[in-house]
Amino acid sequence: EETMSSSIRPTVILIILFLVLAGLPDLVFPYSEVIFPVGISKGETIVVNASGGGDYTIIQWAVDNASNGDTINVQPGTYSERVIINKSIRLIGTDPRDVFIDGEGQGHCLNIENSNDNEISNITTYNEDYGIYISNSNNNNINNIFSPNNQEGIHITN
């Protein structure tokens, strides 16, 4: 009787311990999905293609319909528009030699205002005062951007 009892007891303890620990992450970290920064969030991916092969043909439409944490992949092409970003997103072109935003002299090609934690990369902006204008925004990651024929490539102000 003692041998059976002594072998069952550790097994029961291990099973109880496993069941308690299996539910522990949700009890200890109930807000775990809230703490991920934008760069590793679980947002949707939106595709912009100037010739119609994506979700949108205009970058601003994709930005307007994106949520915080979404990634907007911009496919090769020339986009004649001014893009205003006022939420935390990732705007990623395929390559700055293939993705062009022509601001058509309207002020700024990309305007990031009152939003934080954006990532902008692999895009060429031209034909504007500023390629990228950042206002009242923090923790933005801007890389691999070319801005020929602009007064300034990137202008940052508060």
C-alpha cells in the first residue's frame, strides 16, 4: 500500500502543478497583447499597387483605412499624391528605386503629424518643399528614403 501511495502522490502533484502553471500566463499577463510596440504588433497588412493589383491604388486611401499597428506595403510605381499619416503604422515600399511619391508641389510628400512609432522605409519622395515633414511625433523610424528635388529631405518640428 505504501509503494502505490508513494508513486501516485508525486504524479498527482505534477499534474496539479502543470494545470496551475498552464493557466498562469493569462492570470499574470492579461494585457500581454497591449505591450507590443508597433514594429512587432499583430496588425493587418495592406497592399498598395498603382496599377490595381493590391487592396488600394492610392497610398492615402490605405492610410485612411489602416488601424494603428498595420503595415502598408507599397508596390512599385509612381504615386502622385500628398500622404498624411496621423496614426501609428508601417509604410514600407519595395525599393526606393521603384516606389516614388510625387508631391506635385503641394507642400510635403509625407506628413507625419501627432502620431508616434511609425516606420517609413524604401520610398523616394520628390517635387515638394519637404520629402517628409514630421510634426508633434516621436519614436519614428525613417530609413532608406531618397528625396531629390525637395527643399529638404526630412524636416522635424514640434
